[in-house]
Amino acid sequence: MDKMPYAEPYKIKMVEAIKSTSKEERIEAIKQAGYNLFNLRSEDVLVDLITDSGTGAMSDKQWSAMMLGDEAYAGSRSFFKMKDTIKSILGFDFVLPTHQGRAAENVLFSALVKEGDIVPGNSHFDTTKGHIEFRKATCIDCTIDEAFDPTLIHPFKGNANIEKLEETIKKYKNNIPFVIMTVTCNNGGGQPVSLKNLKAVRAVCDKYDLPLFFDSARFAENAYFIKKREEGYADKTIKEIVAEMFVLADGMTMSSKKDAIVNIGGFIAMRSEDLYKKCSVFNIMFEGYLTYGGMAGRDMAALAQGLDENTEFPYLDARISQVEYLGKRLKEEGIPVMEPFGGHAIYIDALRFLPHIPQVHFPAQVLGIELYIEAGVRGVEIGTVLADRDPVTREERPPKTELLRLAIPRRVYTNNHMEVIVWGLKKVWERRKELKGLELDYEAPIMRHFTATFKRK
Ligand code: F0G
């Protein structure tokens, strides 16, 4: 009781108005959108939780860094500022800027992945999987089984099952270009990986002489959970923990739109000069010259500043406490949420919310539509739509968990906004038994979730 309540370690200097709509307007808007939340105009959304990617609020220091951006095509000062920050926080010598995370994947995988390859990891993110499958290679998910039970409490549900990883490597040894660990694990529910597990993965990679990469979009949030949950790290700074994590990796792909709090940007960082040279060819082809890679100089300047700010404990504590606040409030109201709560998002368990709708009729998508209609809150489906069809058989492949993700943008909303979300979900919960499933009307051959349209059953 004596503990001082937490508060955001910043105050608000600029605001952006958001519009309220009526329920009737929202029913019409979502119908026009083909029941795909991606097709809505953001103007028609009150609280936008479709992603925490590129939606954060930059600080005054980031905005002033933008004014100092060097827009030189080659050798930009802002590139070197970014490179030096990456070296000091993450420890890598070689850096290639890219316009966002999936671009980093595209460049790195162009250099490393070929047809028939197997890429083991912990629940690969959909763009990672997309870029691997696009090259006719296969992802093998070695996440621990505990991760797939949304009610089971485990401090590190992003962990890899080391035995499964080793078996996979033994089986496909000659076809494995690298192992990839996603920190935190987004598709697994924003769940962290422990340092102990990362070290064990490294040891297996060493045993079989395989490179290890981190998909690092939310690496700082992962470090926060290590500090809070793993024995021996409570007194370490976030930057110390980050250093201990990344010393284990040969390289990383980064979507800076998350844990560097910029609206656009990404990079690949690595230790090997040889790999850097291979990737450089593809970076120049797909992204841009080596010292800008699809970003403006000012974006690289803001990225460097954001990386530094986002690896400080007080900021992370406020950010993750807000996500936790939402999770606790939903739980209090009896809404089935995935636990432990994620770092960047709360995941609603659609299988428990709408048990009468089979996965092939997209219950998490139904939930997303209804929450929007009720309260103007936009989440995103992390379920059967996102999982997409099997690339070979073209059959649906419902995943083990069917979730509606409510991703919280960084430094953007207050806890009053969180209360609107709780209110909306309570309303949907009250009429859950009346809700029906969906059928696909249109789908693209790959990454269908962005553009698919649906019919209500
Ligand atoms: N890896 C992870 C773990 C991600 O969450 C994302 C993006 C990417 C890679 C790709 O990065 O968007 O910059 O190209 N996640 C966003 C999300 C889209 O909403 O979770 P990107």
C-alpha cells in the first residue's frame, strides 16, 4: 500500500484529435471494409490497437534529432550515428539499414535461404515465415509446448524446446542455414525468451556449427522480462541485459518500428564481414545504398535516439505496466485473456470466448469485428486467417491458439483508453452466444490476412 503508484516518466507535449463514430456508422464502415479491419480508414477508429508497429509517439529528443538528419545519399552522418548506437547497445560491427523489418528479412534471407531449406525457431513471425516460404523453404516451430496453452502461467513462453531444436537440427542438418529466435515472440503472445534458453540455443548452434539470428523487433521488452522474472538479473540494467542477450547472436533483423519507437525503419546487424558483403548486394538491389537502405537520414537519426530511450527501465516499466493494467482489468471482468500478459499486447482467447465457432470460420476475426462495432476499438486477428493455408496442400491450417491481439502503441494512449477497450469487450461478451462465424470472400495467395474479405454466415 505504501508503494508509490507508477506513472509514465514523461509528459505530453502534443496531441492528435481522434473522432468518435456511432455504432450505426461503424456497422456500415466494417461492412464496406469486407469485414477486414485492415480495410478500415483510421479516421473511423477510436482506439487503434491494430499494431504497436510504427504507431508510437516520438520524444522531443527524437523530433529534434530529425532536424539534424543528414540526407546525403552516401556516407550520411545519421547513418554513422545509428551504426555507433547499434554497436554500443547491441554490439554488432556491421549494419545495413532497411526500410522496415520484413525488408531486413528479405535481404538477409536472399543471402542465406534457398529452396528446400529448413529454418528452426520459436514461432516465426508471419513476415519471417512468408519470406522463408516464398523461397520454398520451411519453418519448423520449436517453441515449448507450454506456449500453446493460453491459461498456463510460465515466465518464458517464448522459449525454444531445446530437445526439439536439436532433433530438428540432427534430422535436417545439411539443409539448415541458421536458427532464428524471435524476442519477444509475437505470434506466441508477446512472450519473452529467457537468457538461460538463449544460451542453450546458442550451445546447440555451436555444437552443429550453425549461425543464430535474433528477430529483434521487441528485444528491449524481452530484456525487461528477463530483469523482472529471471533469477540473477534484477539488479542489472536493461542495457546490460541486452548486451548479454546479443553477445549470443551472429546477427539480427530489426523492425525499428517497435523497440526503437520510429514510424518507419529497420536494419540488419551482424558480426561477419563476409555476410555483410553478401547482404550488401541485395540491400542495394532491394532497399537502397548501404548508408540509407530505404530510410531518410532523419529517420536514422530518430532511430538512434529511440534505441537509446527504449532501453531504459523507467520507460519500459511504464509501457509494460500499461499493458498489464489492461490485462488485469479484462481478467477482472471475466474476459478470457492469454496469460502471462504479453509485453506489447493483450491477446484475447477466441477459443474460450467463442467456443461455438469452429476455427475454419475465424472466431478471432469475428471477435475483432464485434469489438470494433461495439466501441470503435481495432485489434488484429492472430489465428486461422493469419496462419494462412499450407503452401503445398492449400488446406487451412488452424493454429493451436486463436487470438485477437490488442497491441498497445508506445506512449500514445492513457489508461482511460484502456477502460474503453474493457467496456467494449464486456459488451461483446454479453452477446457472445449470438455471434456467428465468417467465410472467405477473397484471399491473396500469400499473407492473405492483409487483404482478405469475408462474408458473414
Ligand atoms: N518480426 C516481428 C517479431 C514482428 O512483430 C514484425 C512486425 C516483423 C518482424 C516485421 O517487421 O513490420 O517492420 O516489416 N510486426 C508488426 C505487428 C507488423 O503488427 O506485429 P515490419
